[in-house]
Amino acid sequence: MTRWISLAGVIVLGVAAIVWSERREVDVQASPAAMLYLVADTEQELTRMPVHFTRMPDAEEIRIGDEIAKMYGGNVEEDQQKKKSEIEKYLGEVGGKLALHAHRILPYRFHYVPNESMINAFALPGGHVYVGAGLLAMMDSEDELAAVLGHEIEHIDHYHCADRAQQEQALRRIPLGGLVAIPVFVFETGYTKDQELEADREGTRLAVAAGYSANGAIRMFEAFDRRYQQYRLQRARAGSPQEELSDVAMQTLEGYFRSHPLPAERIAQIQKMIAAENWTARPERDLAVAYIFWTARANVAMISKKYSQAEQLAARSIKMHADQPGAWELQAQAEFAEAAGSYRKLLELEPRNLRAVESYATALEAADRESAPGKFRNWLLSVEDEKPRNADVELAGLNLLAGDEAAARKYEADLQGNADGWAPDYLGELGWWYYLAGDYARASQLLDGAVQQRPGDVKLWVRRAWSQIEIRRYSDAIQSVNNGYEQGLPNEKAMAQGVAYWQARETDSALRDYDRGVAAQPEWENPKWVKALYSPLAAQSVEEMKAERERQKKQRLAEKR
């Protein structure tokens, strides 16, 4: 008999679902998600109580929300605390503009959850709103953020959170006053479909009233749909730790879509509102904290060896917020790591290409000094037959930069007693590695000896000039540049002389040579390139000359006006 009653109940629910769906205008295609919504809505409606007749006072709702928020707060690593504080300040500024237009006057507070797999936002009774890192990382504009915050504010403003709390009190038989025992995940899950669509409508109204574009909501829903489809494609091939993290995030999205209306329906509703309310298009504002997430994505791309992508993301982040040492370092590492990969491929084809060997070592050093010797050594082990003749000096130099001076000293001693005709070249190369390591006196000594034995090598003369600048022999540096033959290295000769003049306080001569150097090689205007290949003093001088040249240009423009 019980089975027949159960069957009859299922049939009644099915018929009710058909009638209900026929009576509602839904502008989306049929899918399994529709049945999920039916089940979710039915479960929630069966447990709903007439709480609007016995609604808790605002003061009690605020107290409950504050207590739950205390239990939810977790420890944040020290290096993440600054970012968390900056993001929460920004959330408070945007959320505060929206809360001014809410119906209920409550102490709205906005929190950041630094969890990349949390592609969601939720609210607690009384005014607490939480936004996950995964969701913020999907945004491009402040208008999208306003749509999300407005949606969550309206869950509070329209008593959805308070109603949920009282439903849980009834279901769990929690005694009066014990509502703080409700777990947070109860509020992380979605509400009924009608409540979610209501929060969309009223949240968008809040955003528009605060001066934001209604299109922010549309773009947010479109981003949700794109990300979900992306993760679905990635799921089958999750192999790296980063892709596994994406799989966790995808599962979060799947849960989100089970408890929220489909993006197409939500977009259709907002579009109808825009038309009905005659809202005019407004330009969207940049998301002020987007650079934090671009830098994080650049780091992930770097770990995944997607160097070009890492460089682009870091550059985008720096363009928005230049004061980011980590982003600058990432950009430099990505650029030179990619170069190292290219040189490694070249060496697979031409293992005894001496210039490629030197460039490979330099690129490894610029990308990561600690790991460079090991990577170079591994490449050497892969070389069949005779290794390139300059491999030992490059390895000794890489070891020097990694902190192993003994290897460089031993190699230097071997060179001093070596009758090999190439010894002066290797001595000069080792001198340059000492320059990169910051031992400028030793670098100058070795380069002096190399120049005496190879007076026709322009490269040695210029490197000698760089080392002389560091020990304040500016006149000698200028003379070294001029003593080299005119052909070859015009850009580096000009810049070395320019830095020497700049340090000697001869500004006009310095700027003239700076212009010549930049004209021959635009990379001199790229700070990360200069910092990776030259000393801190050289990099600082180049930046100062660049700033002075810009100052003079602005002054001339002002005088013309």
C-alpha cells in the first residue's frame, strides 16, 4: 500500500511540474538542469514556513549573522593578508554605495575569501557578504562586481537569509536562541528559483541606482557560462596540479548551477528589465583589484611553463598597477625562460654553436640563478661526443652566481696557466660573470687582462667599460669604449658611455648617448631586460636618463603652449 501511495505522489508531482512549467514563461531550452531546479525548489518549498508572519527582529538577525561570521573567519597567511585587506577595503567601497539604496538599514559588511576554487558569493543574515577569489578572478569590471554584491545584498534585504535561518531552526529542531549553530554552507547554497531571480532583479536595480551599468550583470552571467563550458572541456584531461585545481573549481561551478537559475534565463530577465526601465547604456569601470588576479594567473602560467602567457598576464597586471615587484619578476622570468627554451632547441640542432651556448647560459641566469647551473649541466650531459669549448666557462659563471665561487676560482687558475689560444676569451667571459655577480673589482681585473691579450675585441672593451663604471673610473670607461673598434655593438657602446657620463654628472653627453643606444636597441627602455643583464647601478642610471628625457620633453611642450 505504501508503494502505491509513493507512486501516486510521484505522479502528482510530475503533473504539477508540467502544469507549473506550462504556466511560466521561460526563455531557455529544456535540459536536465530544469529537473534539478524542480527538485531543489520542491524540497525548499516543502520546508518553507510562514516566517513572514513570525519574522525575527532585525537586532536578532544581526546578532545571529555576527556570531556565524565569527565562526567562519579563518587564518590567512601573512603574505596574503595585505592583499586580503586591500580587496576587502575595495569590496566595502563598492558594496557601501549599493547598500545606501537597500530597503533595510543594516550594518552591511563585505568579506573576501582567498580560495581560488570558490567561484561563488553568499550572504549571512544581518548584513555579512562574502565573495570568493575564484569569482573575483572572473571579473573584468567593477560593474560586474556591483551586480554580484547587489544580488547578495538583496538576499539579505528581502529576508531570504533570515527565512533560511528560521527554516533550518525548524528542520534541525534548534532551540530558540541557538540559531548560531547553523553551519555556513546552509547559506552558500542557492535559494529557490524565484528568490534567485528576485535577487537578480533587485540587485541590478541597486547597481543602476548606484551609478553602475546593468550590462555588468549580463556580462557576469555570460562569464559564468563560458567558464563552466571551459572547465567541462578540461575535466577529462586534468593532469597537472593547476588543472586539478581547475577540476575542483569546476565541481564548485556544477554545484552553483544546480542551485541557481541558468545563465540564459537570468540574462533574458535583465535584458527585459533594461528595455522596460529604459536604462541607458553606461561605460563600465575597471575592476580596481583585477591586477592581483592577473599576477596570480601569471604565476600559474609560469609554473605550467606557458611563458608567453605568463609574460602577457604579468605585463597586463603591471600596466594597471606598476608597484608590484612580484609581477615585474614574473615578467622577466617568463621572458627569459621562454628565451632559454628557444636556445635549448637551437642547441639540440647545433650543440657546438658557441654564441647559442653563451646566450643559453645568460637566459638561464636571467630567469632563475639558483636553478640555472643544474639546467645547464643537464643540457651538457645530453650533448654527444665533444662538448662545446666554451661550456666550462659558462658553467663556472653560473655556479658563481649561484654562490659557488670556488668553481670560478679554480677555473680562473686553470686559465692562467693555459697556453690555449682561446684562454683570453674565456678570461674575459669569466670577468663578465664576476660583473653579474657584483664583484666589480675582480671583474675589472680579469677584463683588463683579457683586453691586453685581445685588443681588437670590441665586446671585451665594452664589458671592461661596464666594470670600470662600477668602480667609479668613469674617464677610463669612456676611454675603453672609444678604444674599441667602431664596428659592432653600437647600441651597447653608446649606452655604456652614456651611463659613464651620467655618473660623472655630464647630463647632456649622457642623454645624447642614451638616445643613440635606444635608437639602435629599443630594449634599453625595458627595465626588466636591463635589470636582468646589467648591474643595479646601470639599470638605475638608464631609468634616470629615461625619466630626465621625458621631463625635458614635457618642459618643451609646456613652453610651446
